[in-house]
Amino acid sequence: MKKTLKRSCWLLAVLVLLTSQAILSAQEQPLPPTVVPANKMDVQWWKERHEANKARIAQGNVDLLLVGDSITHGWDGVGTKVQEYYYGDRNFVNMGFGGDQTQHVLWRLNDAPMDKIEPKAAMLLIGINNLWGDWENCSENVALGIKACVDKLQSLYPDIKILVLDIFPTHETADSAVRPRAAATNALLPELLKDYKNVTIMDINHLWLDENGKMPKELMNDFVHPTEYGYKLWGAEVEPVIAKMLGDEPKAKME
């Protein structure tokens, strides 16, 4: 009886020790940078754009958020006319910042006065800038970063409808090293977001490639950022979804 009791106590002690070590090991594992908010306030234009975003958001009356990096930022550039056509009367804020990664989006959503607005919908396109370099668990961690952005938006606005776009392809031809990383990241999103309420994942990458997987320059002049024609295609493609999310009638395709 004593031997059995001693053995049971010994096994329990070993189990406690192993459990403690596992907990400590998990605590020591650093979070991937893709989910840790980070800013670029030392970059003057970035700081100015962020402050302008904050000032606009503080005014309230925002129904639609366009969230992302330079590709979304471009709606304010070559895509200005297209943006005005599709979103000009929809109380939108363009929260696209050139060069941003998932962690920068998270920081901006934390820092801006997001409590001043109650947007109905958001279109999120982010992740390509995390993928320029190949690093350990690259696609997995970028997918987690995208999920973190969705989590943040939903924590701010439980009823918001979010359109998550697959990361766009880059480079002229399919032999680009970045394209497979982007494709691998996109492939993880349906499983990561499958149980999320009011989240729609949309793949519009057929817009950017011909039947041979080549990217025409008239769609992306630098093979990363859409031309005005590219924004017209993008706007028309997502319009039925955006309109439904906002609860209004879809606009006719911009000519």
C-alpha cells in the first residue's frame, strides 16, 4: 500500500513538473511580429496620414473602412476617381498606408479614436509587405496577422461586416518567389476564419492574371499596384458585396 502511494505521488510530481515546464515553454515562445502592434511614427508622411485619419474618424459618421497597405492607399492616388464613384457617398475612410504590414494596421486601429464611429463594413487587404522576405513559418504567421486584424475590428465593432480580400499576386510572371507565399497565406484563411460571424473572404485574383498566369501592365504598371483601370475592375468586382454589407443598392459598373 505504501509503495503504491509513493509511486502515485511520484507520478503526480512528475506530471506537475512536466505541465509546469510546458506552460513556461509556451510563455517563453515569442509572438510572431505579425500580431504585435507596431508603428512608424518616425516616418513623417506616415505620421501625418495617421493624424489625418484620426482627425477624420474623430468627426464620426463613418460607414465604411478601407483598411490595408499601399494597394489600398492607392485608392487615394491613381484610383481617386474610382474611389469617389464607388465610395464617395458612403462615408468612407481610407486607412491604407504604403508599406504597412499587419502589425502596423493593428497599431493604427489601437491608436485612432475608433470609439467615435460605428462603421457598418470594412474591406481589408493586407499582408503582402510581410511576405517580401522568406522567413520561418512565413505564410502561417502572416495569416495569423490577418486574423488578428479581423479580431481587432470585431472587438471594436461586434456587428461590423468585413470583406477580407485574398492577398493580390505580384510580379509579371508566375515564377516569382513571392506568389507561392501569398497563395499559401490565402489558402490558410478559410480555416482560420471559418467560424467568424459577418466575415466574407473573397478571391479576386483572377482579375490580375491572364490565362498563362502573366500580369498585364495595363492592370498593374509596376506589377504590385493597380492602375486606374485595375481599380475600376476591383471596384466593380467587390461592389455587390460592399453594397450588401452597407445595406444599399449596388452601383452600376464604372465605365
